[in-house]
Amino acid sequence: MPPRRRTDPADGRAALAVWRAERAAAATQSRRTAVRFTLEELADVAPGNAVEVRVPPDGVVQAVAGPRHTRGTPPNVVETDPQTWLELATGELAWADAVDGGRVQASGERADLEHWLPLQATRVRP
């Protein structure tokens, strides 16, 4: 069963467009909406509970099929900042470059999101 959507896709795409246009100057609410929207998109294309993707302070999602964790720190974690996450989600930054550059911390055997990123252009473009 796919996760319940919290962000209206039209609002998410609009927030992503604001982020693309304004980058660092984008309002916190627009950035937060764009991050949450793209995290929800990831959960749609890679459903599951094996990997926890954290983008503090804007959002977190569980995705990728595999063993589910129930307590404590999950065995598969990806964590990055909002700017890096949005660059990964939109294809402006390659997964390998982000990991090699220390912009993404990924731990666990299922924590490689390269297969799902960038998100399909039709899913994240207005």
C-alpha cells in the first residue's frame, strides 16, 4: 500500500519551481514543501520501509522494499541537507558525486538511492 500523500502534487511542483528559480533565496516554506513533495515522490517510486531518508529539518520518509525496522535507528539511513536533496531529486547532482563529496551520508546495504534518483522528470516538473 503506497504512503498517504500529504502534499498536493500541484503545490509540490509549484514549490519546486520556486526553489529552482530562487535557490538560496527561496522562502523556507517553499523549500520545505518541495522537499516533502519529492520525498513523497520517492516513496511512490520506491515503496517500502527498508531505508529511512532524512532531510532535516524539512522531512523524512521510509522507502525501498526490504526488511522493515521497528525500533531504534534503522539499519539503512540516508541523510542530507535540503539543498542537496533537491539537487539529487531534480537531477542537478549525481548520487555518486554527492556521496563522494560528503554531501550525503548513506549507511546500510540498501541505502544506495542511485537507482531511483533523479526522480522522473514527469513527476517533478510543473
